[in-house]
Amino acid sequence: MNVSGVLILIMAVLFAAGVYAMLERSLTRVLIGFLLLGNATNLFLLVVMGRPGIASFHGDGSPEQMSDPLPQALTLTAIVITFAVSAFLLALIYRSWQLDQADIVEDDEADIAVRERADADEETMGDEITDADDDATTDFIGTVTTPITVLHQGDIDEIRDDAPVDHPGADR
């Protein structure tokens, strides 16, 4: 296994561990997961960069010998974004610790009500559809208030209706 293969394997492990850690209810684990995702992104950009070469602003050498500056700029941007979001998460963790002496996000009354409403809606979802409704694709069938009016070439002189059709022998 070459160096790129090892980096890809490490990157995959970091992505998997980061996503797993971010799915926890603890804000500290969310922060650790986000840091793992940031490092995995930096490794991804390092792998994408390819073979290192001379600096592109130096001017010595051919373009084949120069390294691509775009992945390097994206890596710096990813580092800055990871740092800013980490600082924000640390502030959230600190404030949560001040208020509750814990960094675990608990369900409040609104979360419980939404979960119960979703369960009740899921049970009654199939009851609203009847056999008469199966043929209908919209509520506006056969009414005067149809929201879409299809215009053809004969309706308005300025309309140019010469688009190709899918079926042979169709009138234009």
C-alpha cells in the first residue's frame, strides 16, 4: 500500500469516527467529531493535491513541476472554518456547563410534542387517501381555476413552438 492509500484509509477512518461522534447528545463529543471531520477534510485535500512540486509563484521550472495552489488555499480555508466553528462550539459548551452543569442536550417540551405529533401523523397518513383520489394528480382537475395554462403557437403570435417532440408524427 502506497502513501496515498494509507492517507485515504486514515481519512476514511477519521470521517467515520467524526460522523459517529457528532451523532451523540454530548456537545463535547460533537466538538471532537467536528474536529475529526475537519482533519479528515484536510487529509482529503492533501490527497487531491497530488505530487508536491515547486511553488507556482516562484517562476522557475515548467508547469508540470509546479504544485497546484488551489488545494493549498482550500486547506487554509478549511483550517480557518474548523477553528471558527470549534470556537463557537466551545462557547456553547461553556454556556451549557454554566447553566446546567452538563453538556448533554436534553429534550424539552417542544421536542417531545413534535415527536408525538409526528408519530400520530404517521399513523393516520394513509387514512386520508380514498379510491376516488387515486386517479387525481392535483386538486385542480376539471376546475376553472387551473393554475397552469399551456400555450401553443396558435394562441399567441409571438410564441415560437418549434421544440422537438419525443413521439414521431406529432404536430408542431
